[in-house]
Amino acid sequence: MLSKKNHRISGTRKTGKLKSVAAGLTAGVLMLQCAVVVLPSQVYAEQADISARNWYAGQNMQLPELKPSWTAKVDNYLNMSERFMASNAVAEDGKIYTFRDSKLIALDAKTGKVLWTYGSKLNPTIAYLDGVLYGLSGSHKPYALNAKTGKVKWQSSITTSSDTDPYTQAVVPTKNRLYVIYGSQTYALNIESGKLRWKANEAAGEGNGTEYLVESGDVVLRSFMVQGALTSIQLNAYDQKTGKKLWDKFGQGEAIQIKNGLVYSVDYHSPALQDDESSPIRKWTINVYNLKTGVLKGSQEYSWKLSGQAPYANGRGGIMAFEGKLYMEQDGIIAEYALDQYKSGAAPLRTFLKPYGDNMEMLGVAQQRLIFRNPANGELAGVKLANGQNVSWNGDAPVSQLDVYGKGMYRAQRNGTLIAMNMVTGQPVFRIKTGGDRYNQTLKTGDMIIIQSEGKLTGVRLPASLK
């Protein structure tokens, strides 16, 4: 692949030719005896020591090109901290809510027209629930707005921040509470008034918390990165009304299922203590806890044996739950189990071949396809759950952002275009020029998609085949 080798081969051939010519001329000198022959000097362009092309193998697709319905300038958070990228814009009920000049603005999704503007120097975090927008002021004070009019419902006097500046911050509205995550701290406010109900901090997290927060009945679950024999994730449960910590489980990840008052959680800590290289046995353990008390109600062990010989590769691959089923990577295959009906030692319900190599990471399920991502280039591939057939969705340039809504897959590429594809048929539908290189999540409301590139929104009306 590197052209240095090609240069070396090419150079050898040139040298051989030069030696042949020189030998003939030398014979001529001997024959002519007194004649003097001067070889012409050779001049070559300077060659790179190493040259490697990053060639994208996708074909040049000839597609219908749609024109944008509208474009609008907005604040560019693609050049800022990634913690703002997932929360700086939402699309709901035919409107887009985002930020321009650090002010919150509402745009009509069909026309791009500005409907209202709110605030100044705002924190670029916004969330939507049931016709209300929730955000943070520049000083991290939560607020609530009527999403239709932009009028203030309430403005809290509580500052949800500290002297540290953690990577993780989020606003999570639920039916009864507005939760504000700030590192290892959790603030719970009354959703109607903004009054602070409680505040909790996981001291062992030392400011390091994830964005995971789930409210189930009277219990709130959060996860943190904490110190132990090894740094590991920890699952905490809090009383929804008081904020009292009910229990914590070191090494346990977020709940992959909450059902019948039970929490199913993967044990990530125990595998980290095992010697992977000498033993071919791999195992995942899912512990089942009482949601309110944290009492261990049972454990489910899933084990398999790697092929080949020692030293064996470290790690266990991915594990994921979806609609009561568990999907687990096992030595090049994907095994499917019934999550809450499994008995230790039982065989999988069925298995699938993993698509396109060992490096693919499981992401989720869409359109009855188990979706994988190649971390090297961001490309997606899938396995049809109906028959195990492998599928892929390729464009004609390196991808920057991929989003799926229903059967529509929206592929924002690093050549200034976005390709829309029908995920079910695998066929591309249209192309649109964006002029972008880096993208945030493509949004959708009604029959409009909104493309987020650097400092710009582009509204596109979808054709009937993707609505």
C-alpha cells in the first residue's frame, strides 16, 4: 500500500537499464580506443520517503439532488467541547430549538423562520418534554419555557455547578422532576415550579459521573466512574422523593432491563480481574437486584470457549439488551438469549455470524436489524434478525455522522454532501449539498430533516418514500 516499496522496485528497474546502456558504451570506448564518451546526467523529481493514499472505495453515486427548503446560521459547537454537541438542539412539534449568539431561538421547521428568541449568554444545553423546554442559564441556573411562545414558566435561583468543570452535564426532564447532572452531582427540581427537592453527590465519583439517569417508579438510577482495585463503573439508586441513597453496586453498569421490580445489570468489574491471555474461557455475569433494596436476587452466567491457542485476545466483545432479548458477541458470532427466562448453561436461542470482521461494535437494533459500527471509519453494517443475512449501507465519501429515523438513514459525508438512504431496501434516495465537513446529529420532526453542520442548519423536506 505504501509507495515506498514501489519506488524501490521502480528504482531497481531503472538501474538495470542504466547498467545495460553503460556496458554497451564501455565496449564502444574499447573499440574506438581514443574516443571519449560522456553519459548524459539524469534528473528526477524528488520522491516522497513515504506516500499513502486514503482512498475511499465507494462508487460515485448518481442520485437525484434535492435543494434545501431553507438554511440558517447558528452557533457552532462542533469546534467546542463535545459535551454540548448532543444537547445544543432539539426538534419537536414542527420546530427546532437551538442557539444563536448564545440566545435560545425557535425556528419553524418548514421555513426556517425565527419564531421567538430568549435570553443571553445561555449555557448551550436544551431538553424538551410535553410542550416545555428546559435549559440552563450562563450561571447554570435551570429554567423552563413554554415551547410554543418562548415565555418563561419558571427560573430557578439554584446554581447547579461547582468550582470544578466536569465533562458530563445534562438536563433530564421526567413527569415529576427535572434532573440536572453535573459530574457526580445530581439535582432534582420540581418540574412545575423549579423548586429544588434534593441534591445528591457521589463522593467516590470525585466529580466523574455519566449521563445515565433513569427514573423507575420511586427510584432513580445513576452511574458513576469510581476508584477501587481498578477504576470501574458503579450503579447507584436514590429515593425519587428525598434523594436518599438506597444502595450502590461497584462494578455494575447501567440497567439493561428494569422489570417486575428487578434491575438487570452487567458485572463489568469481575472480568477485569481475570487473566484473559492464558484461558480460553470467557464469561459475562448479569446480576439481578431488587430495585428498592439492592438485595441480590440472582445471577445469570453466560460462558463460551475461544478457538485457537494461547495467548488469547483480551476482552469479551459487546453485550446488549433489546426488548427482552440479550445479544452477546462470542468468538465471532452473536448469540441471542431470552433475558429474563435464561438458566445458566442454557444454549442460545439462535446465533448470527458477526458482519465484516471482528472490529465491528454493536450499537443497537433498528428496523429489525442488529446494527454494528466500524470504529476505524464510522461505517455501519447490520444483521437481519429474521434470517441472519448481513447488510451494509455505503456512500461515496467518508462518513462524518449517521442517523436513522424509521426506515430513513441519513449519511452526512466529509465531502460536503448528505445522502439519504432507505434502510430497508439499502438503496440511496437523494443527495443534498451541505458544504459541511463535520456534522452534529441530524434532527427530524414531521416530514422535515434538519442537518447540523458547522454553524449552519439546513432544512430538507423528505420525499414520500422516507416519511
